[in-house]
Amino acid sequence: MRSRALTFRRCNTIPLYARLVRYGFRKHATYVWAALAGAFTNSVFGVLRAYILIALWQARPGLAGYDVTDAVTFCFITQAFIGPMQLFGGGLGIPERIRSGDIALDLVRPAPLQLWSLAEDVGRAAFLFLVRGLPPMFLGAALFGIVVPAGPGRWAAFLTGFAIAVVVSFGWRYLVALSVCWLVDDRGVAVLSMVLTTFFSGMMVPLHIFPGWLGDVAKALPWAAMVQLPTDLYLGKAPVLESLALQAFWAVVLLGLGALGTRAIRHKVVIQGG
């Protein structure tokens, strides 16, 4: 009987997580005008970045193994990633719930806090990619022309890399959110996270530009798995299996650390002012 109960419970978790993904999508769809405003901002800054990169690549043709069209495509793909990957941090309500004490309720839900939060975050990422991510790409294609992956193989590689990148992004932001349990105020960690993500993800310029050992280290760090690797998969500039393996490695590592952190906060929940 116990075996049957466990089997039923495992089967029941699949529709639960599917509902959580849907909930995350619908929750953020409530703020559709905010997402559209973000899409407009991303598009404007994308155009400005595109002109800067065009000037750079005209002065240095073939820089980082990209041509001008590759550089412009890189620009608008990374602009499209800002929302789904939450590159400037946040996206999780965990810090506020830790400070209020509501995290105690989250820890007794019928699903682990980490997986519950991940499912909601996948729904958020899906909504923001559609509403905030695609408009900059369409604008870049209309104004400058961008590279389009040739063949289903490259599309499959890119979409797989994009999906893993969302998980890596969540894994990192989840660790930053859990830090509130020990630091109470997460603003310093959040700023540090934003700086590291912006600099080492490839958000500003391709990491291939970084010289020598700095470039090698940057491309091996988890932030590269959020932006640079899926962008290179889109452009066809990276070995598929090696790139996906590196992304999967960081997804497993960050989720593992998050699981350890979740276990730790069961023994230490700090409530600000209480």
C-alpha cells in the first residue's frame, strides 16, 4: 500500500508543476503593460548598442570570430535575454517572504521550495520571452537584419540551450535570495550579483573579446551559461554538445547548492524585527 501511495504521489507532482508554470505565466501576464514598457526600453537600448557594435566591428573586422551581422544579432539576442534570464537580478519573492516569516509556510508545502519556485520562474521566463524578448529581436531584424539559424538542428540546439540557461539563471538567483537568511539585507549581494552577471555573462560584449586567461575563465563561469553560450548556439559559433554539457553542469551545481541551502534554512530562518 505504501508503494502505491508513493507512486501516486510522484505522478501527482507532474500536473502540480505544470499548474505552477501556468500560474507563473499568468501572474506576470497581469503586468503586460510593464512588460511592454520593458520591451520598448530593451529595443531602444538595443538600437544604441547595435550602432556601437557596428562601429567597433567596422574598425576591427572579424573580431571575436563575428562579422558585423553576427555582432548585431548578438546585440539583439542578448537584449531579448534580459527579461527571461532576469539578468539584473530579482524575479523571486523569496527574500521578502524570509523577512516576513512567510517562508515557514513555503517550507511545508506539498512540493520542495526550490522546485516550486523553479516551476513558477519557468512560467515567468516564458511570458517575458514572448512579450519582452521577441520585440527587440523583430526590431533588430527589421532595422539591421539578423542571422536566422539554418535548419532544425541549430534551432533545437538553441532552444535547448535557452531552456538550460533559464534554469542556470534561476539557480544563481535562488542562492542570492537565500542569502537573506544569513544577511537579512540582500541589497549588497544583489548589487554584486548584478555586476558579475552583467560583466561575465556576455551581456555587454561577447566574452570572446576578453583577452587571454580572463576570456577563458569568463567562458567557463556559470554566468556565461546564461547568455554567451545560448547566443553562440543561435549563431552556430559554438560546439553544440560541449556547450550544452557546460550549461548542464552549472545547472546541476547551482541547483545542488540551492538544495543544500534550502535544507539549511529549515534550521535557520531569520525574521527581520522578530
